[in-house]
Amino acid sequence: MHHTPTPPRIPLTVIGGFLGAGKTSLLVHWLQQAQGQRIAVLVNDFGAINIDAELLSESNSDTIALSNGCVCCQIGGDLSQALLQVLDKPQPFDAIVIEASGVSDPWPIAQIALADKRLSLHGVLVVVDAAAVRTHAADPLLQDSLLRQLRAADLLVLNKTDQCSADEIHSCTTWLHDTVGPVTCLPSQHGQLPLALLQTDWEPASAAASVDEPAHICTDQCAHDHDHDHNHHHAADHASLFTSDSRSPAQVFHTAWLREQLQQTPAWVMRLKGWVRTHEHGWSEIQFAGRHASVQRARHSPAQARVLTIALRSPLQAHAMPSWMDAVWGPT
């Protein structure tokens, strides 16, 4: 009897952050850089999405269709209904992104991905205004909303670093880690971060290409050089910011041991996903993003075991990553 293969889960990412932090700028940048990936973005207000005319395909009261295959859908009053409309499209999307409102807690939104078998939770990304976050956190009226957002984050994006000195960036990063713990914090200008953070094609060759795509990233030294010129863009090669490692482990893992290893994933790992064999499930899909890890029965059988890890490049990572990968997945 022929069985129709079950399609893979669609990764869902929630973008949170306080009003004016730069969430929409990040979304627009990703949509412009989609490069063949079909991304569905659910937003509260179309008016904040400034799509280039050359990218715009068509628009109606509920949806903006882009010429690259991406869409923006208006949430309106019912997020679940808007999400169902996206999931019911004849051609499935490669990724779904939901922009939480500027005063909402993104974690309840992220839990939607845990309730629908067609979705997998990629993670919660929270955008932070580097110049204003501590002032907002000191305001008794804003403090609770802001801290809920920060504590939900799997990844913090420290945006508007072009408006801060290197000392201010360092001080803000220290404050964030003291406030919410050792969550990875990426500096950014104008929300320009690599599409690798939405990586959905986990074949090693294409993954390496995505990690190496160019973008604008502000380093501490760059912050000194901007002299608060808000229109200045500093181009950097993302190969200098991220690195990747792909493995095809031959062994069969015990699920409990594998979950324990994923929970202890080093802080420099940004994203991990793949398929391996486990004693309990046979083919299993594994995921790690920020603070969330999962091992579950795969919905389809891959051609071979493969695990891709995307990491933030650093001296610590360069020394520790090969030995950690060998210890968990076995040598290449």
C-alpha cells in the first residue's frame, strides 16, 4: 500500500521587541534577501512595511504578495486564523515569521508552533534598541512588558548600534546578560542581519552559502568610526561572523542522551538542525535554537543522517567547536 510522504514541518520564528526597536526593518531586510526562499510574514500593520516597488507583485486588504515568492499577511484580530490561511496555501512556505506587537510577550505566540503538527518552533528573536532599552527598563510603566520580552528571547539583536559608542554597546550587552542570562546577543544596524538566522535548507552545500552571504554588521570598532552618522552602512562579510559545521553521524543514539547533549549546547551555537537515527524513534528530527531543544520522530525518512550547526565565530568557538562536534556526533 502506497503511503503519501508527510511534508516536513515549517519552522516558525517569532520576532519581538519594544516599540521602535527595529523589528520591521529586520523583516524588510529578510524579505529583500530571500533569494528563492518562500517566507510568509504575519504582521499587525501593513503600513509599517515599506516594500520596494520592484519587489511588490500585488496587494489586497489582507495580503501583500512579493515577486520573490514571499508574502506579508495582516494578522488583524485573529492570529490563529491568519496563520491557518498561510498554512493552507497550496504551495507550502519555507519559513513563517510572526512579528509580535511592540508591547506584547512573544512567548505565548511562539507556543502556537507547539500546538500545530505542521509547524516547528525555530525560536524567539527579540530586537533591542541599544540606545533606549535601559531607560525603558527603568520606567515602572514599561518595565514588566520589556522584561517579559527579553526573558522570552532565544536570540537578542542589539539594534541601532550606530547610535552608540563602543563603551555604550559593551555596557548594554553586559546589562542584558546580567538581566536575562547568557543569551547570544548580536549587534546590528538598521536590522540588517543575515538570512542564515532563518535557515531552512539544511543541505550542507546550500547552508554554507547562506552563512557566507554579505550584510551590514557593526563591530565595537565600527561604532567609534560612525560618529553617530545614522545613514552610514558598514559592509561586513558574514563569513567573519558565522561559521558552520555539517556531519553525517552513522551511530544510533539514545533519545535521552541526545536530549541531554542538546540541552548542554555551548552558548556560541546559534542553530542546529538535522536528522539522525535513535533507538526509540528510528529516524528522528533534532533541533536546537537559543534555549529550546527537541528530539522527535521524523515525519519523513531522509536519504542519510545529517546535522548542520551554525555558530557565532569567536576564539572560544574556534578552539572548542571541533572537539564538541566530535564528542557528540563523531569525527568527520
